[in-house]
Amino acid sequence: MGTGRGLARVHLRLPRLRRPSGWSALVPVVLAVAGLLATLSAQTARGTDLRSVGRTDTADLIREQQYRADLQQRQVQALRAKVQALTARVSPTGSVLQRLRSDADRLAPLAGLAPERGPGVQVQLDDAAHAGPVPNGFTADDLVVHQQDVQAVVNALWASGARAMTLMDQRVVSTSAVRCVGNVLILQGRVYSPPYVIRALGDPVRLQRGLQDSPQLRIYREYVDAVGLGYDVSVQPQLTMAGYSGSIELRYAKAVAS
């Protein structure tokens, strides 16, 4: 996942010739010292990798942190369920707390906090599978799915009347942000690699028309034909989406005083 599409020009400049200086005499000395250090390292290592101790693979680190985050998320969900059950048990009938709970239950579907089920569509975006050289006139950056491509699908589905949506099986709510770092997608603290799957509940005909009419996705489909980017839209007779269980509190945005 990159930052955008386009061609980059590379300008080559030949180095200027310089006169020999006093540093030229030190080059053989530096090479000799480097060779001595390499020999000592080889004798000390005795066939082992001296750098392996304490080395952490980035992918393993991400997986470990993801596992911890998932575990903590399940613990939060269990505690939240207990709080809700205890609150419902102790709140008297007709109390302010009970009325607030009723309002929260009524608004939960609109906020994406309640499970949803029904027909809809599924959209899958994937990087181009090119084993050979990059096609003429394109760059490697044109062969991957970008943040704006995923966002274009999400926007088109919302604009077409989607009443619920998931991205990589995570419920998309008002505070969800589609972001990419390098060639991976980050959504609500979790890291994903392509293919990216977006599902939306709603009228399948209307949702497909919205995807077809989107100007941004029209450009994406041109790249599908040109370089082989993955793009698949399918009708789903029955989709089931869990309610969003994370925090919806705004950490940075503030209400503007009237």
C-alpha cells in the first residue's frame, strides 16, 4: 500500500573528478584493519551469527502485539458485559438510568454497536500479481492497493445507502479511520495485508451501482485492466455483522462552541 499513483523521473548526475588528497594514502591502512576485524569476528563466531542474540523479527513482533491486543479486547468485552448486566439488575423500573439504557439500545444500530444481518455486497481489493518486470509506463507503486482505493470503496458504499459495513471483519463506525503505513493497512489498532475485503449491508443493486458510478473507482478499474490489480464485487444473499465493541470516545476532536 503506497501513497499514490504516478510516474517518477530519475535524474542521473556523473560525479566530478577530484585530485588525489592525503586520504588516498590511508585507504590501504583502513582496508587492512577492516580485514583484520573480519577475521577476528569469524574466529569468534565459529560459524554462528553474532547478531542473532536479542534480534527481533518485525513480523513476529507485530503478531505478538496483535495477540496481546486481541486478548485485552476480549477481556474488555467481558467486563463491559458484566457491567451492563449488573446495571440492568440494580436499576429500578422507571429510573433515569433505565431510560438512558433504553435510549442507548435504540441508538445502538445507528452507531454500529448492534449486530446486523441481511443481504449486501462484498468487495475485494488486491495487489497485482506480477512476477516479471513492471509494465512499460508504470512503476511498482502502481501495482499495489492504496489507502485512497480502500477509502473510495467505503465512501461509495456509504453514499449508496449501506446501513452497516465491515472492513477485514471489523465493524466500520463513525470513528473508524482507514490508514496505511508502508504496504499494510491499519484499522482500529490492527494491521492487515492484502487482499482487503469490505462488506456492506443494503440493497445489492444500489450498492453495485454506487461502486460502478464512483469516479475514484473508475480510475482504479483502469489500473485493474492495465496492470492486473485485484478487484472483485459479489452479491451476498446473507451477511452477518457483529456490533462494534471498541471505544467510540473522541480523543482529539472537540465540539465547537456555538
